[in-house]
Amino acid sequence: MAGEFAVIGLGQFGRSVATHLVREGNAVLAVDRNPERAQMVSEEVDAVMVADATVEVALAELGLERMTCVVVAMGMTAKETSIMVTALLRQRGVPKIVSRAFDELHARVLLAVGAHEIVSPEDDMGARLARHLSQPNVEDEIVLGARDLLAAVHTPHALVGLAAHAQEVMPRFNVEILAVVRADTVITKDLAELRLQAGDRLLVLGDARAVRRFAALV
């Protein structure tokens, strides 16, 4: 369901968050004290405000407590400012505050002053790149719970020609194939008989270690 979001800090990361939220069908208010940065997204978001979010009067005028979520997306040079803004947003009763952190200490302080959630895009991208380099067959993955992993995996060459639910596939590797993506078609039915082809992408669920072992097949 679409929501109303505010993004404070319109550097590269903040602009990316704001524009992607709009593309997902959300209403977005973009805020920065730098008019040039605000201007850069003015045609892509619903509203832009040039304001200093550390000034309580200016913050009150924005009415951010009515938003679904406020993202504090300030850059590395504004670590202290992001802490102050996060604290002020919490005092105003903003229902959800997501703040950008640059290190563990910064994250702990942001949580202590009121952030509901922390994002560390540099760490996340580093981890994502490392996973991609070590597991090139995995297109994307989502961690489910403490151990399970849902991943989009290129069909290993060793399994081409086998049925998706064959004894040599799911029971052997302790994973479940939920769907097969072939060209532009998502196949979820009759997987017991469906023969895997080179170029198929598989939506695989299982223990993280089992999924990665499966993806590492050649």
C-alpha cells in the first residue's frame, strides 16, 4: 500500500531513495537546506522544501508527524546533524524514522536518540558485492528468519534436463524450488514434471548454507 514519505538530505543516496519511493507509487516530500540539491529532485517528487531540519520551528512547519515514514539520509559530513534531526523527529512523534548510519557507533547513537531503523548503504553494498563475487549464480536473495534464505538462482549446468522436483534436486540439496522463470514466464505449477533448461532462473527456499551450496553447483 502506498504511503507518504519524507526524505531529509538530498545527496546522491537521499535523491535515490526519494525517486525510487515515487516510482513505487508513494507520495514523497524531499527536504534539504541546500536549494541546489532540492532543485535537483523538484520535478521527480511530489513536493520539495528548502529547510534546515535542525531548526524546530522549520521542522514543525513541515508537519512530518503526519508521514508514514521519514528517512534521514544525510551524508558522511553531517553525522552530528543527522543525530540531532533524528532526535527532533522522535520528539515530534514521527511514527517511523529510518536513519542512515556510517559506522557502528553512529548507528548506536541514532538508535539511542530515536531512530526506529538504521540503514548502512555502504556496508550493504559491500556485503552484496562480496556475495555476488563469491556466489555469481545468485541474482538476489532475501533472508527469512534466523536461518532461511529465499534466492533467485541461475540453473546450475549439472541440473539441466532434470525435473525441478526430481530426487536428484530438492531432496538431495535440501532446498525447495518454488518457481521457475523461463524467458518472461513464471512457472509455479507441475514442477514435478518440468525439465530444467539452461537459462532458467529458479526461486529457491531453504537453509542459507543449503541454498548457497545449491547455487555453487556447476
